[in-house]
Amino acid sequence: MNIAPKLIFHWPETPVLPPPGQAVLIRVVTAQSRQMARQKLRTALRQMLAPWSNISPEQLPLRETTSGPVWLGQLGGHNLDISLSYAEGEGWIGLIRAGLIGVDIMRIQRIPETEEVARHYLDPEVLKTIQQSTDPVLAFAAAWTALEARLKCLKQPLREASVTPALAMTKCAIQSMVQPDRLIVTVATISDS
């Protein structure tokens, strides 16, 4: 993944149009309600993409799908991929031109059913790593967001580990970042450039 000198922007701060293959993330403070967060994230997305495309926010070639908004057409001569993720009180927008992106975020906190979830959805080696970690809560959050980000990047649904062996074969660049508020953000990308 080609990372810009600054990867994360805090809305209403917006990046300039990044070069092909360079991912950017925009952190947006939202309401606690998922429905209101969804709406605010899409409004921010439209307002951010308008200057990049010289198209008004209402006229942008975005289509809503079951996995989120999709850019129809090209932006600066390249396809644009979009990924969204939500946590309590905030949402994140991931963007990349000439590539694929998946973003997932999660609060780093104890989850009672961690081991059961890991056993069903994560590779056995990942479960072993979590169990042996000095910080199993962080290890689980990193593993879970990496799985979700990779699935979003590949446009795949969540499935139990036993039915997703091909997922491990796909080369995605993965980067996780722990934020000061105990939030982990993981980005998976595949660059065409």
C-alpha cells in the first residue's frame, strides 16, 4: 500500500485527490445512532468527493449497494473504491483510486465470547496467537478488524473460517493503527498501480 505522508484526516478536513494506489481515511464524528451515523457519513463522503470530481454532491455518480456506496465511472482517470466502517459515535471513510480498499474499526474492549467467535471465524493459528498474547483483547481486535477489512476489500461476506480458505491466499496489504481512544482501525488494500 502506498501511504501518503498523512493517511488520516478528521472531517471536515479533506485531503487533496490522492495519486492512484494511495489510500486515505477520513474520520467523521457521528451520532450514536447507526442510522444517523450512516446518513452523516454519506453526506461527508459526497461533500468530500465533490471538489475532487467538480460535480455537485447531489449529482455524484454514487450508487447504494448492500455493502455501501459504490462510485460509478472514473475519478481522475481511475476507478474509485470506497469502504465505510462505524463505531460508537464515529464513522470512517476509506478511499483508494486504482485499487480496492476495506476499512474496519472496533473499540478495544473485552468481549465475553471472544474465543468462541475466534474459533468460528479466524484461522486456528490466529486463535493460538490471541491465546498466547500478553494483550489478548488487543490481539483479538487486531485479528478481527484485519479479517473484516480484508473481506470488505475483496467484496466478500463474513463466513466461518472453514469455508474461506481462499481468503488467506489473497494478497492484501494490511495496516492496523491504534487510536488514542482505544479504537483500532485496520485498512486492507490491493493496488492496481
